[in-house]
Amino acid sequence: MHGFIIKQGFDFDVVVGSALVDMYSSCGLTGETEILLSIWSDWDIMIWNSAIAGHASAENYGFALGVFQKMRKTKFELSSIALMSILPVCTKLGALKLGMEVHCHVIRSSLEMAVSVSNSIIDMYCKCGYLELGLKVFDDMMEKDVVSYNTIISAYGFHGHAKQALALFDEMKALGIKATKATFVGLLSACGHAGLVDEGRSLYNCMIDNYGIKPNMEHYSCMVDLLGRAGLIEDACNFIRTMSEEPDGNVVGCLLAACRVHNMTLPLDLLSEEILQNKLDTMSSFRICMHPQRDGRMPQGLEL
């Protein structure tokens, strides 16, 4: 396709050029991206945006960060697209200093008015362990959307502040902001970490009955984890039996982790050989399964 574009003389079109950069960068092809940037770097900011966003989406975080640093030395002003693309990279790499520099640039450029940019900054701070900074950005926002609330709710849950997460959910309802699947994943996870079993069950039923949201595997995993952490292994097994879909490796892994923590045997009536063979394909779940009991024996049913 690139060769055809050159033959047709379209390789000097900015839109086509940015599309090519996006294609190569999304495929993780750093060499090709560098060549195109060396040719088209002075054309338009779209070229840089495509390179940063593409490599970020391809999880080629180091290269995306390098492109961003080079872009800062050009004549182009940083765009909201570039900032939103690089902030998740800062999060993944734990590059808090750069993330704070980006935040400062956002303030100087008045880009904090863009809700999507502020949401990315909140996510960066919270996932880097600076919940207080994320909360400050959240509180200072003139306008918030459901993503803003979902990000803070998830952060509260991760940091063990389930009560605050539930209070924020109440605020969402009061403001008429409709919760999404991601909202309930955050809430259920928060309840699981805090041991709020009754609240978690109530939220799960509320999600289905009041919001008409069909549970997915993330919700199932959260519920099994919630019950398992509380030592309600039989309840967790019964929950899995009522699932409309066959449990995946994450759901089974949560159950097995709970069995291990509470020193309980594997429920063989629930975990068929097919599930054990086909679903426990992640190393984390496999290690949990194969971890010996305290007396040195393998759990019943796993002595293959």
C-alpha cells in the first residue's frame, strides 16, 4: 500500500502521511516510523500525533516517549491529542516527573478545560500512587463526565477507600450521571478489597435490575473475588453455577486463590476437567492451582 501511495504521488499529502505513520507505529515498526518522521517532521503536528498515539496503543511505550520528547523540540505546540496519548505512557512507565511536566503544560495552555485531558491526568496520578493529586484535579474540574467519576471510583477502590467510592456513586446518582459497566467494576472491586459483601451484592443486583446492565466477565470476577476474600467459598461456587456464561481463567483464578488463602479444597463438582484444562491457561492461575497444601500434598482433584 505504501508503494502504491508513492507511485500515485500521494505521499506528500499530510492526511495520507499521518495515516501511514499511524499504520507503521500501531504495528510497532519503529524503524519505518523514524524514517517517515525524518522526512515529514516539519509538515504538520498530525504526523507527530500519529506516531505517539500509534506506538502508545501498540504498547511500545519507550519509543512513544522518545517521539514525544523529540516533538517538544520542534516548532509545534503540544496538542491535546499528543498529551492524552503520552499521559498513559507516563503511567505505564511510572514516569511521574514527566507526567507532572505535562500537567504544568496543560495548565499553561488552558487545556485543562478539556474534560478528556483532565481525565487522563487524574488517571495518571492515581495509578502512579498519588491519589491526593488526582483528587485535586478532579475537584478543580469545572465539568465532569462519567469517565471522571469512574476513574476516581476505581482509584478509591485500589487504594482501599471503599466508603468514599460508594459516596461518589451516590453523588453521580444525585447529579443524574448514569453509571456504566466500568462504574460497577470499580465499585465491586472496591467492595471486594474492603470486605463489604452486602454492599457488593446490592450493587451487583442494582446494576442488573436498575440499570439494565448485563454482567460481563469483569463483573463476575469481581463478585467471585468479593465472596472469596470474605471466605464465602460455597457462595462463590454457587455464584459461578448461576453465571450465564462459562467462567474464564480470571473467574476460576479468583476462586482458586480464595481456596488457597482459606486453606480449602478445590470444589471438583464445579471445576470440571474441561475447565481446568482449557481455562487455567494463564501462569498465575496455574501457579495457584499447583501450589501444594501445607502438608505438602497437591489439592484433591489436581493429583494428575
